[in-house]
Amino acid sequence: MVVGRRSSVVGLVDDVSACGHAERSAARHRRQLAPGVGPRRKCKNDGGAVRFGSAGTIAVALFVLLQLAASATAQDSHLLVITGVGGDEEHTKIFHKWATAMIDAAKKKDGLADGNIIYLSEKPELDPARIKGKSTRENVQKAFADLAARARPNDAVFVVLIGHGSFDGRQAAFSMPGPDLTPADFAALLGKLATQRVAFVNTSSSSGAFLQTVAAPGRVIVTATKTGGERNETRFPEFFVEAFTDDGADRDRNGRVSIAEAFDYAKAKVTKAYEQEGHILTEHAALDEGAAGTGLAASLFLAAPQNTLKADTSDPAVRALVNERDSIEREIAALKLMKPSMDEAKYDAQMEKLLTDLALKTKAIRDRQAKKEDHQ
């Protein structure tokens, strides 16, 4: 099934038999794909092409177009978790608990492979099977070098810091065994991942002082505080990790929790916790998406969908198409977040266009990939 020319209602599908199949399937998937969409109408055969009626447009369009995008290009995901100095046994254990909860969620819920996970800890003896080494400056540098060597262009890389932070009014740092790492140190390490989509999450106190230095295009920065001056122990890491295990954090009900969803979930939980305890809020989490603008954080997940097509991004043409497709996906993610404040008809029209563009871009990648394979 291929998408033909677009109509003002929905993309025209050359295969007329797709009409009935799409409507029947859309009925089964309407609740999942487009909550709140009204009853469907019959689609019409208009000159050999299929044209869908206006009611239920998005439900049907989603099904038809996402079938074309079902084998969308997927890049791998990589997770690096670093726990710093605990300072006492209680904090060391809780940092380890949060780190392993994050890793377990990535593996069990998102299907991230063991080989794509690196866990560095102050005390490797806590879990020798999972902890790859001590969280020293040298081992962190090596972990970034390994990620840079293994990750392909457009892969998603998640770096999560759990521990204590410091800020003396001029310099911030993440507390580690041996020499600490500063924002400038992490900026240099993140620079090794220039062709990947990166989420850098610093859940420590004073982490807001990292924002300006480590921010860059194609990079999402999450910090537990908005400034270096917020020096109190943070509650953010507990709830940020919890988001990846709580279905309630999955706002768009797509079965996965994005960085944006985890951030919003944790920030709301932190605020509620302070209110319930009658305390003044001393931490204000921040999220920066750099020059990418709104949408990048909403499109980053711990693991890619399983029904995806591996694209050879060593081919410049394929890489360009993949980049264009990623951009469309970010636009879709951003539009979803804007839905509550948008006129329904305007939202439907914009979503229809983006989904059509997504399907066409995916088909172009498939065609290019198949053409290359035929000549091998």
C-alpha cells in the first residue's frame, strides 16, 4: 500500500481495498490512537482513489499512515547511569536503588539491551553483575569514549547523574570519587556525541549551574534545580526514575515514557511532596532543548519501538532522509503537547499533514534502502 497525492481531507490511497480495512482497523484502534474522536463515517471511492470523510479523520488517517510508517527507521538507544559519592551508607544505598530502578525500567519495560547500558558507581561491589566500574573521572571519560565509538548517527544517548552536587558561587561540580567533574568537563565529553540525540539528566543539587554550559543543539538538558544556588538535597531523582515505571506518566498513552513526560511527572510530584509536607519549595527543575526547540524531549525514549527498520546511515542520502524524518517526529511530539490548547479542526489538519509527511518520508527511506540492497 502506498500513499498517492494528498487531498484536503486525508492522503489519498491508491489501493481502494484499503478503505474497508482502514475503517475496520481504525475502529479497533480509535481509542488507543485518537482519544475523543467521534463516530466514523464511510469512506468514499473518488475516481479510483480513497477519500475519507471528515468525521473520524484522524483515527483513520493515523491507522493508514502509521501502517506505512510502521517499519520506520529506528536507531539504537544507549544509557549511561553514573552515581556519585554518597557521603554515608544511607545515601549510597538510595542512589544505587534509583540507578538500578532506572536500568530495570529501561530493560524490562523498554527492552533496552544489556550491551547498551553502562552503570558506574561509587561502590561497584554493591552489584558487580551490573556495575561496570567505579565512577571515577577516568572511567566516566572511558564510558563516553566507548559510547562515541559504538553509537551511530541519530542514536539516542541518555546520561543520568544521581548524587550530590556543589556550587561555590563560581564553579559547579558533580561529586565523584576522586576529582569531581565540572560543567565544562561534561560539555567536552558530550561533544563526543555530536551526531547523536542526547539527553543529559543531572538530578543533583546545584545542577542548574550546568544548564548554560552543557546546552547544545540536538541535546536535551534536564536539571533538578534551575540555578546553582539551590543547594539543598533534591527530591527530583526519586520521582524522575519513578516516572519510567508508572503508567500514569505516559500522558499520550503510547506505551512509552518520553524524557518530556518524565520531567513533567517528576516536577509535579516534587511540588506536591513539598506542599504536603508544608515546606517551601527549594528546588525548581529545568529542561532545555537548545536550538531544537519544543519537541525533542518529547521524542526521546529509553528504547526505540521494536517494529522498526534498520537504516544504513553511512549512506549520506539515507542519513539525510532519517534526519528529516526525525524532525517530523519532533514536530508531531510537539503538536501532541499543544493539543489541549488548540482548536480541534486546526489540530486535526496539522496532524494529518505531519502524519502524511512522516509516512512519505518513511517510504522514501525504505525505497532507498531496498534500492541499495538490490545493487549489493
